[in-house]
Amino acid sequence: MTKIQIDLDEEEDEIVEIYKLVNNLKTKQEAIKKMVKYFKAEIKPKNLKDKDYFEV
């Protein structure tokens, strides 16, 4: 488990609050956790050549 502390501006806070209310969630933390599932992340090495990265 990872804990993240974020500072939301007023507009972002309103978006999270609305999402929370629409989905009958209890906390903003639950809302953010569900919102994150809409994204797909891909991690690639930035300073390595593909050949070096995939060698075992």
C-alpha cells in the first residue's frame, strides 16, 4: 500500500467532491482511488537503450 498526500486546488477539490457524492462514497480518498482506475500507466526506461534494458 502506498500513501500519497496531494494538494488539490479549489476546482480539483470540487471535482473530487462531486465524484464522491455521485457515486455514494464516504470519503474523498475513496473517490480518488476509484478515479485513478480510469487511467493506464506505462513505465519505460528513459536513459537506457532498449537493448541494455532487456538483457538478463
